[in-house]
Amino acid sequence: MYRGWVEQLRGALMEWGRYRIHGVFNKIVVLGMGGSGIVGDFLSALSMIHGGLPVFTLKSHVSPGFIDSGTLAISVSYSGNTRETILATMGVLGRAGGVAVVSSGGYLRELALKHGIPFIPLPSGLAPRASLPSMLFKILGLLDSSGLRIVGRGEAEEAFAFIKDNMGGAEEEARRLAEWINSVQGLLVIATHTPLEPLAVRGKNEFNENSKIPVKVDVAPEWMHNDIVGYEQPGIPLRVVEVVDPSDRVGRGLVEFMHGVYVETGASTYRLALRGGTLLEKMMYGSLVLGLASCRLARLRGIDPLETKSIKRYKESVDSLLQA
């Protein structure tokens, strides 16, 4: 599925400009959980760098009180049946100035058709977490076509070409990373610097779901104001993946400082330098490497990366839990 990202990107680019939404907006709210909600985090980071409307991500069943006529709400659920996202979407209907649904079908598709909401379809047959390219690029295309550009088509096409040309390099990097993680002991930590926090969270989620291991995320410079003290006497072994944008001088310096602290604790470290010329390219490359590495680590551990028993158990109880 990760090797199919090139085809996902090609398909999303072919539909660039097909969908649009009309209205005057002052903010964007992305409603989504897990592998769908992370799309909102990526959009927020891209908007912070490129400019554009502020993007807020709601990973909850509760719709925020600040939803108003100036809000564009984008509901994202790969299956279309994520209970929290359904509830949040129903909570913004009639309050948001515009609503769009991005899914492969399910209840959210029916909700969109019922209320005349723009529906952007996703390719079926994928694990939700592996459909990141389709979700992200289709939303970028929707925003661009609606006069709300964060990333234009030209930059998106360049990112597609970059991922296509670097698929082999990403697979090799992922192999080395997975074998390194498997060779050392300790809590896995993904350390990075702003604006790469969404990528670190994405990586955490990938190793959680595919590799079935707990992961901590450290993000500088916020890390220097709280987490750093927890490393004075950690009491547990650590294995740290340091994710760095080589072109960000300040970011590199911050992570170098973190590296010194990790080494003092006796932690093992691995440096992942992101490839790419734009933030979009770097985040897509990093997501591809971390996703592939998490699957390879699962195989090294004799684990099926697709199976998520705990999530299934939660979903069997979600209706009663959210009605409590």
C-alpha cells in the first residue's frame, strides 16, 4: 500500500480542480481521527509556512463552540463510518459556513448526499493510514480550486515527481531504520523540531499501529521547557529517531542540543535527514520512510502490520462509550 503512493498521488492530481466549495471563510476546521485526522495537522503546518487560512484539527466527537459562518469544516474519514467524526460532523451542520466530506463511502457519504454537501471520494481497499496521499492532495486540490490555496498545483506536481523519483531511496532508508530499531532496546522516541511536529506524530501513529509498540514524541523548542527535565534521570532505556530538515539551520541546532541530552542518558540515536526541496516534499518523504519502516519492523517482529485488535475492540464499544 505504501509503494502505491505514487499512484495515489497521480490519481489525486488528475482530479485537481474537480471539486470546489463556495463561500467566504476565515478558518478551516478538519474533523478526523487517527490516520484521517493527521491530514489536518499536515494542512496546519503547511498553512503556517505558506500562508493561507488558519487550520484547526478536531480529533474528537465534540464540535467546537467557535464554529460559525466563517468556518469551512472538512470531515475526513477513510471508511466514512468513524463514529467520532460522524458526531462532530453532525454538530457543525447548520453552524459552519461550508462543509465538505472526504471518504471512501460509508455513513458520511450518505450524510453528504442527504444534505447536499460536497463529497470527495477516496480510492477503496486501503488501510486508512496508508491513504495519506489521496486524502491530503485531494483536500489541497479542493482548497486551491475554491480560492483558499495553501499549496498550488505546480508544487503538488513537483512533490509527486519527487516521491516517484525517490521511492527506492525511501525504501532503503526505511530498511536501515527498521533494522536499527529492531537491534536496540528501549522506549522509541521520535524527536524533531517545528514545523515538523505533524510528521513526528504521524510516525508515532505508524509504529503504534503497524509495529505494535509505544512511542513518545519530542518536539523542539517546546521540549526544552518541560520534557527535557524528564531526561535528567529517565530510569528506562531509550532509542531515539531524530528527524531533521537539513535546510533548517535553527531546527538542526535545536535537535543537536536534544541529541546531547539523549546521549547523556545513554540513549541510542538514529538521524533521519529529510529529503526534498519543499516542506510538502519533506513531509511526504518522511511519512513514506516512517510508514515503510514501521511495516518492516512489524515483519521483523513476526507481527501482521494490518491487524489492529485493540482498535477493533474499542470500535465495538464506541457507541455506548460516547453515549455515557
